[in-house]
Amino acid sequence: MTTNNDELRVAIFGATGRMGAALLRAIDEVPAKLVGASASARSAWLTQDAGAPAAGVKRGVSIVAAPVDAVRDATVAIDFALPQATRANLAACVERGCALILGTTGYGADIRGEIEQAAGRIPIVVAANMSLGVNLLIGLTQLAAKALDRSYDIEIFEAHHRNKKDAPSGTALALGEAAASGRGITLADAAVFERHGATGARSAGSIGFSVFRGGDVIGDHTVSFAGIGERIELTHRASDRMTFARGALRAAQWIAGRAPGLYSMQDVLGLRK
């Protein structure tokens, strides 16, 4: 791998999706070159130019089904494909010695274990949300949870478009993990995902989640710390998917040439102590 950003060679997994189209636009803003693109084996776009799904300029790169072919000449791969493809995409990067930026969410604990194993051989940035602003919000959430005691109730609200398949969002869960970490507890012990009927009083120290799905909302996240007589709210609203694409490319530039390991956007932004 190279540390020269002028030679950054990028492959995109899930190139025909909405995030794939955003990445194709964003890649022109940084010193990087698209060298590979993959899609599902059932995609109608296979063998066509990578710019075709977004009605963009020709890229001189054909869309392929095999991820190992997509990363043949890549320095870094960016994955926003469906979670069903994560295992194959991960294996392809390990086989080719290609760094990976993983923005896919919704995969299970078994895949998480494989990601951790793969990080022993290649550098991987894993983030539920690639937005620089959201990752700053994650850091602020941990800081606020550490500073405020259990008399402040924590509630995480997230809103996304009607077609989003997982709930709560990966970003909301990352915010919950940050809040739990700030309090020195585990999210599994504090999370409340459902409220219905006669729920009784709120449990002290719990971290609640509220979910909205509708319309074309790209992504809103708010973390509330509700105390007696005051409420602190930290909010991020995304208005353009390009913010996620730019963050992923920022991570791709950062990770090129890094030692194998499992990294986060907190590392990319220099926020991790």
C-alpha cells in the first residue's frame, strides 16, 4: 500500500446504490482514482461503466460481481453494500491486502468477529456513520454522559427515510455505546428499545431509543440529557448524502499505508485518546 494520496486507488463495493453514486461524485473532489466497482450478481448494471447508474461521466471502470476482482488494483475499498455482502467483500480485501472502509450496518455478531480477525491482516475503519459531524457528536455524547450523573435521563432519537431496513440505526446504537461508555456501563445493560402499554416509571440510568421512519429523511439524530429543571440536546441533521461520501473518502486518505488494525472515525478525526 502507498502513503501518497496522489496515488490513492479506490474501489467501491455497492457502486450502484445511493451511496455508491455519492461516492462517485465525491471522488472527484480529492486526489484519488476509481479503479474498481462491484454490485450484486443479480444487478442489471454488471459489465457497464461505473458512471452509468448515476447517469454520470464514464469512469473507464466496469462494474463486476466478484469483489476480489473489484479490488485487484485498489489501495482502499469503500463498502456501503448490503450486509449480506460484507463477508465476501471483507474476504476479498484480505486476499488482496487492500485496506477497507466499512460503512455498512445491520450485520450480525458473527460478521463482527470476522472483521476483528481480518483487522489482524489489513487496516479497517468501521463506522456506522461516516459523517464527520456525526462522529464529533459521538465524541460529545461520551463527554456529556461522563460529566452528567445518573439523575440525567438519556434518550436517543433518530429519523430516517421510509425504506431504511434496520432500527434503531447503526448511528443511534453508536451514540448509545458512546453514552454507556461515558457512564462506565455497557449498552446491553442500559438500553430500552420498546415502550408500550403500562410501562411504569423510567428506570434510573437507562438509555432509551426512539425511532421515526418516513418520507425521504436522510438522517437526523438527537441525544437528550434530561435532568430536573433542564435538558441538554445534541443534534445532527444530514441534508445531503455527500457528507457521508466525503467522510468515507477522508477515512480512505487517512488509512492508506496504516498498519493492520481496527480503527474508527474517532481515530480518523484524532478524537481518540
